[in-house]
Amino acid sequence: MKYTDKIFFFDNVYSKGHLKLPIGSLYQVSELSMIRNSEISMHIQECDEITYVISGSARVYSNDQTSIIKTGQIHFIKQGNKHKIEVLPGENFRFLCIGIIPDRNCDVINEFYEKIKYNTHFIINDNDTVKFLSEFLIREFYNKDEYSHGIINQYIYLFFAAMLRVLSNKNFDYRTKAKEKSSNHAMYRLLRYIDREYLHIENIKSISEAVSYSEYYILHLFKEKMGITIKEYVTKKKIIYSTELLRTSNLTVEQIATQLGFSCAYSFRRTFKKYINATPNEYRNNSDSSFCSPKQQLNIL
């Protein structure tokens, strides 16, 4: 795949080949967004690979089989098998990729591999569990400290547990529509969804469909309860997250703007300046002492 085919990418490949964790040998954790009609060419898997589709769809080749994978699905393929991804013409393709050779002495890992011992690959639907784990896992790589390896190990353990649950038909659906329609319950569901999904929210309609309330209702309810619009709340959440990336990562302002869903770097810079009273670069260069907490500045609890 050519570099220009990647809209955004975070590629964590270990210089010594792998990172040894209790869960096994971790070879790679990547988050990529590929343009339509691009591809990852055919290759032999050097390790087992988990791919979670954040958005878009693609054609995936697993040995001699071809399948379409879509938003919210997980593709798993074992070491030694042929693999290729082709992004479909209609949309870009964003995904998380984990390359690992797990330790079969772990109880959940062993149970998982016993479950799939006759399969070289499979595709399953996520129930939102892996989606949340993906976001937390990537954040941990952006914000590494002395506790990160232990936390990364636990997240990957939970990845396998979540896949095992689905394969064992114990797939609890966290998206079940609640019957209670009180305003307090609606507000709880609305806030809970936005706080988890703000990095991927595209419009009010997508929120409305996810929480099963009308656009008119959630717009007025949120404004009444929070005193600000949904759009402003989501923007503030993104700006707070951007300050973390500016402090703890080497991502450029353009890459951060793309990851947060801004139309361009100029739009991100303008919005950042509005809320933080500094440009992203000014904040990055002076974040140790010159600015108060972003949460204090934006007044988000």
C-alpha cells in the first residue's frame, strides 16, 4: 500500500519484532484510514491478526475466500495464511489492526483457540464491546507510561474474551432499546452514547438512530438539561481530547484534525483557538505551565 493511500494512520510496530506480554507476543497495533479503491496487497500473515472495522467497508481475501467486511465487524486470521484487503469504491475504510501470537497457557486464549481450531479465519459482528476496547487501546498507545503494558495486556485479553463470547452465542447486546422513555433516562442514554462515541459522531441523525429518539427531541432535551447544544458539547469533548494528543503524541496538527473529524486543519485551529485561547502549536509548546486544565477552561464535568 502506498503512503498516499493512507488518510490517517497510527502504526505501532516494535523495533525488536514484538513486545512480550503475559497475553503473548504483540507484533503490531495500528489504526489506519485508507482511501477508496486502495489496497493492502496480498501477503502471508507473520502472526495472528485481529481487524476491527471502525467505519467503511472493504473486500478481504483470506486464503482463497473473499468476503465483504463492514463497520462494526471483526475479521480474524491465523498466522501463516494469505491475506489481502481492497477498499470498496464508495467510501473510505478505517480500521484497527492487532498482530499477536497469543500465549495458549492463558485460560481464555486456550478456550478461544479450541473454539476455532478448525478455522483459519472468520468474520463476526461486534456488539460494541470491541469498539470501546479499540478506542481505549489506541489511547493507551498515545499516552504511554509505566502502567501501559499492563493495561494493554488487559485490553487485548478482553478482545479475545469478547470474541469468544460471540462465538459461544453468549453475545449480550448492549444496544437493546430500553422501554423506559422518561426524560432522565433519555438524557442518560444520550450522554452515555455521546461520551463514548464523540470521536466518530458524524451528525445529529446518527445520534438519533443510535439512541432511538427523534432528532427534535434529543436536540431540545440536551439543550434544556445541559445548557448547550449537542454540537457544542461534542466539539468541546474533541478539543479536550486534542489537548491530550498535543501533550503526549508527536502527531501533527493536520493528523489530529483528521482523526477528530474536522473538515481541515484550519477549521481545527480556529475551533481550538476559540476554546483554549491559543493555537494548537502554542498550547503544545506551553502546555506544562501556561494554561489551566482544558476541562476547567471548557467547563465540562
